[in-house]
Amino acid sequence: MWRELADGVELDDDPNRIDVDAVHDFLSNHAYWAEGRPRETVERTVREASRVVGLYADGRQIGFARAFTDGVAAVYLADVYVLPEFRGRGLGVELVRGMVEASPWPDRKWLLHTRDAHELYRRFGFGAPSERLMERQ
């Protein structure tokens, strides 16, 4: 899947196009959920993801999302970001739409964790956790 968005921004799910150094820089230095994550870990999560989607402006990686799944029942969405200077343009919406709705698993149960982007994910049917959700850190 490749799509041109407004202002020449590209949305692409080609895993070979992901700039692992750029993704690592954002995740390890600017993302509250992945602060300090080693580059080797980021490289492996990109390589072993079931699907990755990137946002690009002038060839530069400006956004990213990855998902992993059992292929049958559930998909977990992780590491979703758009660089701060590109926020407020609807790119996060397009990134999540491209990941979820244009994926091979739009009809599966999708899961994610977020502390600050609830409104974005509600647009795609994500809701509050149920009384059955448990988490082990």
C-alpha cells in the first residue's frame, strides 16, 4: 500500500523503506512508552513486526506504526507516532487508518495501550479497557 497524502506526504507499508535510525531516535528519546529503548530492540521490532507503516515527507521518515498478530484473533498496534512538527494535519489519523483499515486484518480484535491519544483511536473503534483486561509490566 502506497498513498500520497496532502502536501506530498507519503504513506507506505514497505518494510524496507523504514528508517530504523529515525524510528529509534524518536522512540528512545521522545516517546514516553519507549524511552531508552536500545537500537537493537527497535531494529528487531521493525524486522519482526507483522506489519509496519511509515509516513514520509521529502524522503524523510516523519511517522511510524507497527503491528503484530497471531493472524487469527487479535492484532496489537504499537509505537505509533508523528513527529511534532507534522502534527495537527490529520497525519496521525491517516497513519492509523492505513494500519488498521488497510491491513489484512481489519475485522480482527485490535489492542493498544496509550496514555494520551484516546480521541484518535476512538475514531477507529477503540474504546476503554474492559473489566477483563489485565496487564503484566
